[in-house]
Amino acid sequence: MITKDRPRSALHTLDRLAELPERPPVVVVDNGGDPAVGAALRAHPAGARVLSPGRNLGALGRNLAVGHASTPYIAFSDDDSWWRPGALRRAADLLDAHPRLGLLAARSLVGPEEREDPMNEQLARSPLPAEEGLPGRPVLGFLGCACVVRREAFLAVGGYHPVLFFGAEETLLAYDLAATGWGVSYDPSVTAHHHPDPGERPGRATLLRRNALLTAWLRRPAYVALRQTVALGTEAVRGNAGAATALRGALERAPAAVRRRRRLPPRVEQKVRLLENGGREKRPNVAHRDEQGAST
């Protein structure tokens, strides 16, 4: 679990995790700077191991937690999410039965009313074809607070990417797992609860747009990244303040993204295009050339 300056919510989540019949060991990364919060987390009866990096690591706090974990499978929670009793046992059984499964995306129920998160339907309707040796629906996305990973696979790809820091970081992790041969699947028989604070989160939409563009620069063909950059720049020129902020943030991180750029294998790029086109095969009208000069 990662948390930052929300002790009440984090302690409530620890209450829920302590009630699970699986009795999982819990690792908490405290991204905040208040020693009193860390002390309260350590004093909780759940007996969590609390890591205090002394600065906000964003999503990279999960990387730190996985590095300190000792179990073969890791279930992620935020400080406002937890797992349904029995869900972790079900997830472990699926991972045991499918050795190529690197990440299991779970069904997420929102709030006391247990509303279906809209992401559930998107994942369930994934147009990616079924793959032998994987359960559920193959996907290339998931909710960060509702997934279980194989520790070996997570560490092999480096976990969450440092260039993104936070916001829509899940897509890039899914890409990297698929690129190295690990399966990513959605199975609604594994359920998480998510009780986010009501209302908008200022700046989140901008972060999502920034990181979507950075993900394109990091992994997609050059013409795709350029097209997305032009589209965001056009919005910025037309006066869209959010687009301008997102573009500026992406440009600030562009040198780091270029240094770490690694194209997706063609088989994974094809899956990404299938998702973008709603399950319809689509070829560009004009041949483009990638960095090696091959037509795509």
C-alpha cells in the first residue's frame, strides 16, 4: 500500500486488510513527511512493515514495496482500497495455475454502494484475442489499486517507470510485461473495494494526458508519438490550458523519455492498435518508417 498525508484513510484500509482470512503480510510506503503518521501506521495491529523514504515517490513507492516483499505474488492497495475476503486466495490460485500470467487485473467496486467501476466493463470487453495459458480476458491496462502481480515479472521489467512518476502509469507497465512475454489478464472473480474521496482531483486529468504522451514517446512508433504531440500542441495553441500544462510537463521529461525509449515488439504494437481501433484491424493510409528504416 502507498499513502501520503492521509492517515485516517490509511488506518481504515489497514483495518480492512487485517480482517482478511488470508492474513497477508502488509508493506506500507509512506510517501508523506510526517513522522507521526509513520508511527501511527507502525502501531496498527495489522503489523505492517512501514517504509518511509523521506520524500514522495509517487507510484514508484510500489517498486520500493515490492523490493522489500518476500512473497511470490503481490497485491496492491492504495490508502482508500482493499480486497474482498477470499480474493487474494483466488488470485494466488490463478497465478499458480498459469505460470505465464504476470499480472491479474481485478474487478473494482466503488464506494459503500459497491458500484461497478467503469473500468470493469472496458476490461471485460477487451477485443484482444484469448491466449492459451491465460485466464480471463487478455488486456493491456488495469487499475493500480486493483491488481495482483507476480513479483518475478514485476521486477524483471523494472516495475513502474520513473519518467511517469504518477498518473496512468499502469498502461506502460502492462506494455512492458507483454513485451517480455508475460500475460496480463482481467478476471472478475477477483474483487477489490475502492472508496475514493468524492469530488474531482485537481490536476489529475493533466497528469493523465502528460503521461499518455510520454508513454507514446517511450514505447510507440515515432510517427504515433509525433501525431499525439501535434494533437496536444494544437489544443494548447487553441487555448486549452490543461493541454498546455500537459505538453509543457511532457517536454520537461522528454530528454529522460528519449534516453529510455524502447520500441514495443511488433506483436505488442499490433495489440495496442487493435485496442485503439476498438477491435478492428486498421492499417495506416501512408507507409511510415521507424528508426531502423522499416515500413510500419
